[in-house]
Amino acid sequence: MKQTPRWNLDSIFSEAEFTKATAEYTELLDGLDSLLSAAETLERKADSGFDFPLWLSAFYPVCNRTGALEETLHSFAYAAYSTDTTNTAYLNRVSHLDEILLRSRRQSLRFARLLAANESQLDAFFTQFPQFESYRYSIRCQIEYVRHCMSEAEEDLAADLQRTGADAWSRLHEQLISTLAAADGRTFNEIRNQAYSADAAVRKEAYETEKALLASAAIPAAAALNNIKGATVTLNRRRGWTSAIDRALFSSRMEKDTLDALIKSIQDSLPLWRRYLRIKGRLLGHDNGCPFYELFAPLPPPGTETVQEKHWTFEAARSYITERFSSFSGEMGEFARRAFDGGWIDAEIRPGKTGGAYCIDLPYFNESRVLSNFSGTFSDVITLAHELGHAFHHHCITPLDYALTHYPMTLAETASIFAETIVMKDVIEHSSGYEKIKLIESHLQDSCQVLVDILCRFYFEQSVFEEREHGELGAADFCRLMTEAQKKTYGEGLSETNGQYGGHEYMWAVKTHYYSPDLDYYNFPYTFGLLFGTALYGRYEKEGPSFAGTYTELLRQTGSLSCEAVCRNAGFDITSKAFYESAIASFTAEVEQLEQWEQSIRTQR
């Protein structure tokens, strides 16, 4: 039997090649500095005859090459570090690149200032060099970005301080979580995975152990979160952002009307999700809602017999995902084979490795790498499909200039959700009886997390920013705010435990996204991605195989247009609450199926 794989990073860089590529990156930065300095000098001379359109046409090719190499170096360094977070050499390599990145950020700011200063010449640029027409939206974003920047010296200082400030706090949190372990040697990630166990006693014990471990690390974790959010509040104020959500919307290329419609539609759907949770609670033997430790529990079999959940080997997951991707399009199936055969995936659970899953891109080589923690559950299969969806998105967009490959999180999650939907819809369609109901419940479980739990995270982060404006926050404050957010979203869907609300007050210490200084309100793009991906899949069901080309083209546009424009091109108005309600409606039918099955079980008993 083949073991769960570790990825192959040697095919990207050996130690010698990494050193050489870093030197090349530095040389390219030197070239950009020369180009920027020349433009700034000519701009200061009134009679210089500075031809900005010509200069810009020469700057972009160098900038694109530099950006692709820069991202690849950082992705490579972080990928190695994330599978061995206690390796000092790997940590030093990340830190060294972060230091070089300061120079790149300064160049980005200088370039954006040049664009803003020469905004009146941009129409001439697009006329003289029509090959850059697709850069129009990207350039507009850069000009808006520079309007929310401090002076060059202040931005330089802020970036320099971030390495030993917010970035360091973020790494501390990663190290805390990746090294937590129970007395019996189980890692934190192994304990988290036991939430999916078929044994209720195992699930409850894992929940209690997880909370105890998090409580033991609460003081440093809270210090990290408090200081990261404090730095964000201070910098947002100095950069002229009214609030953190405004900056998040700009980064997401989304209008506030769109977010408002999204949030309101989820709020209106909460009774449906609480209904689902109470149904699940009853099926698991709980009369007054679902305990938090049962959120990820598999459904019990309808009779007295024991039905073991299918254990997926990695090889079985590989074959199934490749088959399902191929059913959508030959290109997507061939891509999956390339990823599996090329050693792109690290799925083994081991000490020192970060939890969860991610996809990271290496654009200089037109490749990606996928990290997961594969334990053999169907949820792990879905996660793997999700991350490979991200990788396919990158595959579709790599033929474009590097400047056109930066898509926002909102649209990034569309590809991953669509990929996992391809797998989930097929497995439900080809099942029946208890097995089908179990899969429907699994789909509802995942969707509940993306809609309800992410709304909870949104409320939590909103309240953290509101309170952090006025003072320091400690572990007790974060626990209080998390409990309030859970009550506001899960409501009576969660049961009480020992007379207290049955949530998980330490979830703020689990989710790494809170600890990224550049990713405020990181999670709502997943919610948008789920609903937009659901809508796209509905269109695929109507149009059939011809939709594959439309889908690929849509992904290619994600780096050069706003969310609203990309979706409008696909035939959707995402500023309308009705759009999200139509997608949510598909879950109502699944809840009703689950409820009917519950009633039939009661009748049999």
C-alpha cells in the first residue's frame, strides 16, 4: 500500500538553485530600481520630454518577471517551513526573504505613485500599446491603493517593523498550534481530526482536550491576536481607511452593496441552519440542539448494527478526484493527473506541520503545491478537491502576464468550491438509502460551516476591531466575543453543556486567518465562493459540457476585473440579495430530505 505522500520541492529548487534564484531576484530588483529612478528624475525635470507611455511599456515586462520569481521564492520558502515549523533554517529563509520583500514593497509604492502622477497619460498608453488594454482595471486599483498610503518613509518604516511585529506574532501563533500535543502524544491536528470520529465518546473527549490545550496556550495566543489587530487599527487610521472592512472590500475587489446583500441573505437563512442543527442533534441523541463537539459527527446508522464509515486511502481519493474532474473537462482531469504524478501534494499528518489545508502557487514554473492533513475521511477527499480547484485556477491564469494573475480571495474561492461541488454532487447522485442521506448531511455540514460559522467569524472579527479601537484585549475578552458571535449565529441550534452555552469559546485561537496582518475579514470570500460556485454549477447542469470553456474563460478574467464585472459577464447580478437566496434555496431541499429521513426512522422505531 502506498503511503500518504509528501510533496516534492526539490523539483522546484535545490539549495544551490534557490541561492542562485535569490541572486537573480535581487538583480531584477536592481533593474526595477534603475527604471523607477530614471522615471522619477525625468519627471522632476519640466523640459525632459518624459515619454511616460513608452517608459511604462518597458517597465511592465521587467516587473512581471520579477513578480513571478518573487512569489515563487516566497511560496517555496513558506512551503518548506509549514511542514517543519521548528526548523530554524527554514524560518531564517522565510525571514530573509521577508527582509528583501521590503524593497519590493517600496518599489510597488513608488510605481503606484508614478501611475497616479501620470494618470492623464494612461489613455495614450493604452492607445499606443493596445497589448496592455487588459491592465486597465489593475492600474486603476493601484492608483486607488496609493491614495491610502502614508508617506514613502512611513510606509518603509511600517513594513520594516512588521517583520518583528505583526509577522512575528503570526509565526508565534503557528508555532504554538503546530507544537501543542496531549499527554498521550496526540498532536493538536490529530485531536482536531477526531471531531469526525464515529465514536461519540472519542468526539467529546477530543473536544474537551482541544479546549484544555488551547486554554494552556491562551495567554500567548491572545497577546499575538491583540497586537496584530492593534497594529491593523493604528495603520488603517493613518492610511485613511474608515474601518478594516473597507480595506478588506478593496482587497476583495468587491463593493459594499455586494457584501451587504451577501450578509443579509445569510442572516435570513439562519432559521434554516438552526433547523438543520436541531435535526442532527436529535439523530445523535440530543433533544435540545446539537452540541458543538457533534458538529462534524457522522450520522449514526438507522438500525442497531454498526456501520463503519468508509476509509479512503489516498490512492482511492486520487483516482476518484481525477475521474470526476475529467467528467467536467479533459483539461481539468489532465491537470489533476499532473498534480498527483508530479508530487505536488503533501498530505501526511506529522508533528511540526501546520494544520488545515492550503494551495500555494509557484508562477515562475507554472506549478502549485497543495498541503492537506489527510486522515482518510470523505471530508478529507472534499478538502483535497477544494485545494486542487485553487491549483486549477492558477493553471488557467498562468498564460497571462503576471500582473493579470492577482485575483481576490472572493473569486479565488469560486474555483475551489466549484471543484468540490463536482465531487460532492456525483457521490450523492450515485448513492441511495442511508448512504445518500449521510452524504447529504455531510454536504449540509460543510455548507453550514461556510455560511453560519463564517458569519460567526465575521461578527467576531467585527467586534474585535470595535473593542480594540478603545483598548487592549486579553484571552477572556476574546472568549467572550467568540461566545457572543456563536450565540448570534448558531443560536438555539447549539445545545447547552453543563448549564452553559454549548459553543467553543477558544475558536479564536484555532483559526490562523485571524493572525494574518494582511488578511482582515479573510473568511467572507469563502461564503461568496460557495454561493457563486453553487450558481455556476447550476448553470453547468443546464448547459452541459459546453460550459467548460465558459468556466475557464471566467477564471482567466478574475485577475483583471472586479468581482461584480466578472460575475456580470457570467450572467449574475451579485449586488442583488435574490442572487444569494436562489443559491441558498438548494440547501432547503437537502434539509427537508434529512428531516423526512429522521421522521421515517422515528416511525420505524
